[in-house]
Amino acid sequence: MQNFSHLLQRLADAGLEFVLVGGFAAVAHGSFHLTRDVDICALLTSDNIGKLREALAGWNPKHRMTPQKLSFLLHPTPGETVNNLYLQTDLGMVDILTSIKGVGDFQRLRANAEELEVDGRRFHVISLADLITAKEAMGREKDLLTAKELRAIAAKRQGH
Amino acid sequence: MDNPAQALEEARRAGIDLDLLDTNLALSVKERWSQHDAALELALQLEEAGKNRDAKLQPPPATAR
């Protein structure tokens, strides 16, 4: 069963510092487009990989881009470095990215992120302005359409 | 950011339902996420049902004589 809200709660409860980006961040800002995965930006240190494993351990996390669907609980091995992780879990797909095209790395995103409270947990969500920049930098039709929607949301936030 | 009126006009021309956007903006983040999760779950169930229907419509494989 897809449950992105629960997936994010698990990550937050494991103490992982991350910024929510991508389509589910757009939903947080008010977009009504559906997305099939959760994208977050985080530092992929060994400590954070441990927290991710703790959060996802009960949900069958696998590297969805590998033909063998390697278990995330076993890969990457200690000392192995990774730039991004593309996982499938029983709660849905989650991508952990270390930087966002057009915007920058975790520190840059974190500095501008909006803090939102959901069910007593505080989540850092990419700012509306940064998300528009990221969607436009992606340049695909669906991202450009979402960018237009986000610009309309920004206009409505200004009282229009 | 753009001129707000221009941004709204461009969104309208792109087919974005601004009334639906207003409805969505009136919700809390928790409500937006919950509605998204429910809609995605339904979309995936419909997709699966479509695949099952298509599989049933396939002609049976030819058998050797």
C-alpha cells in the first residue's frame, strides 16, 4: 500500500535530517498533481544511511534501478559511496538525492526550506521559489506544467 | 517571481483549475498529503484492474498440433 505520509513520518522519527523536494513537496505547497514517488534531499553519510535503514527496515527496501533489486539493508556496503538512492519499499518509492538540479545541494536547500508541522513532527520542505526553479530546470512537460501551477500558488499566497 | 496576475493567467491557459487550487489551498498539509495518498492508491488500483482486464482480452497462445 502506498503511504507517503507514513513513509515521511518514519524518516523523521529515525532522526534523519532531510528536505522534502519533488512532487510531494509540491503537494505540500498546494499542488493537486499526483506523484508516484517521494523525493528527499539529504547528505548520504554512513550515519544517515544507518538512519534510513532503521526507518525502512520493516518495509522491504530495495534498489529499484538494479536488475537484481538488491536489498537496501545490505547495499551499499560499509565504505562504499553513493550519490543518490532510488528505492522501492512497501510504502512506496523514495528517492534520496544529494543535490537538486537548478538549485543546489542539501545545505543550500535547507537554508531556504520552509518548516511545516504535521502530526507533531516538523518537516523541512523545499521553498516554493526553489521548487519552481527546480521544476523549470528539469524542463520536462509535466514539470513545466507543475511550475505553472506553483507560480499560480505563489500568486494566491500574495492575495490574488 | 512573476507578476501574480500574469502567473494566474498562464496557469488558466495551461488548463489548471484555479478553483480546485483554492479548494486545495484551504486544506492543511496533512489533509493534502492524505488526499494525495488516497488518490494515488485508487489510481494504482485502477491501473492494476486495467492490466488484468487487458490480460484477459489477449488471445490464448497458439498450441502446437
